[in-house]
Amino acid sequence: PDTLRLEVEGVRFFLIHDRSRLPCRPANTDVVVFGHTHLPCAEERDGALWLNPGSCGPRRCGKPASLCRMEAEAGAYRLTWIELPD
């Protein structure tokens, strides 16, 4: 699908490929997960976390390959960034 909503351990997610197609935070969302640019970032905006885990394939834009692990429990979450070797 173009978008996906899901809830894990009380944390409400909205997934979309291209952040630019989403002008504002979707209602009832704690975390917006997106990609497209392959550039890792995590920023609080509009009362939600906007998360791009990066790219776990070839390097892009001089950035290292990366991924983000998120653990959710009782409505809270914790991020761990993982940089992958070349």
C-alpha cells in the first residue's frame, strides 16, 4: 500500500515512502516512518517523531549505510542507530 497504519505496544505508527507527500502529521500518530531520501534522521515535529532509518544498501550522498532499531513498550519507544560497515 501507499501508506500503512499500525500500532505496536501502544505506539501508533504511520508509514509512507516519500515524506513530501505528507504535508502534516497524520492524526492519532506517534511516529511517522518514511524513506525516499535514504538519509537517516529523527526529529520531533508536530508532536510526533519523524523517522527516516536511512539506507542499508549502498552509500548515498556520502552518508554511511545505516538502519534504526526501535523498541516499543507501554506506549514509549527507544531508538538505536546502527551504522553498517562498507
